[in-house]
Amino acid sequence: MDVLRTIMDEIEHVVANVKKDEIDQVIGLIQKDQRIFVAGEGRSGFSAKGFAMRLMHLGYTVYVVGETITPAIKEGDILIGVSGSGKSISVVDAARKAKEKNASVIAVTSKRESPLAGFADQILVIPGTVKGDTGEKRGSIQLLSSLFDQSLHIVLDAVCLLLSYRDNTANESATGAHW
């Protein structure tokens, strides 16, 4: 078995099944005059932090939920909650809190029917296997949620690229914001 080829085939299959209209709707919600809060746990949380970093490079005001300098979310802000299962407790709690404050919630998950998605104004489904998937739902040779996490990184980078096109943000400008 060619493990690398199988992994790449799995990622290509997942990314091909992400709905372009969901990406477009997410992009339509993300605006520079809003504060953006990003929440995630574990490896998905690492990808969420990478997404937050890239948004900062593009000139957005962005915070990672749980960091010591993160202010309170308020009306008009956006929370982007990332959870493959849609059940990550801290992410679901962040979404609940955001809704209580009349902020918008974008759920990035593999599970359209999940607690996180239930709080969302917009859902972006990345249909990659997560750790709780078993049997026929497994759909991956990889451990735990690796397929979701790999696909998540690619899709969120695509969101940032599309935002850079929309906002006319050149690579040189993003590079200037890089540490």
C-alpha cells in the first residue's frame, strides 16, 4: 500500500466534497470592520490558530478564544468555531456564549447535525473522518481525526486566499504583517 498516495486521495475526496456555496457564504460573513474570534480544541484548534494568524496577515482583527489577551465577544462580532465532531465542549460553549451576546457564529465541522452546528448562522461542512467515526462511517486509513484536520487546513487556507482576492490584499502586504 502506498500510504502517502492513499492519504492524498482521501484529502482530495474530502476537499472535492466541500460545498463552494458554503465557502462563499462564509466569505460573505467575514468583513474587516468586525472582530473575529476563533475557537478550536486539539489538532483542529492548531489549524484554527493557523487560520487566525493568516486572517491577521490579511489585516483582520482576530482573536483566539482562550488566550489571555482575548477580549469579551460582543454584538456584531463573529465566532468561527472549529470542531470535527461538532461536540467539543469548549467550542460549543464559545458558540453558545457568542449567540447570547448576539454575535454571529460560523461552525466549521464534519457534522451538519451537531451541537456546534445548532448554534451556527452559517455551517461549513468539511466531510472528513473524525475520531468518533466507526465502521462504514470511518472512511479513512488514518488515525483519529487526521483526515478532517488535514482537509480543514487546506479549506481554511482557501478561504483566506479568496478573502485576499476579494479585499485586494497582495502577498507583499500580507508579508509585511508577518512577524
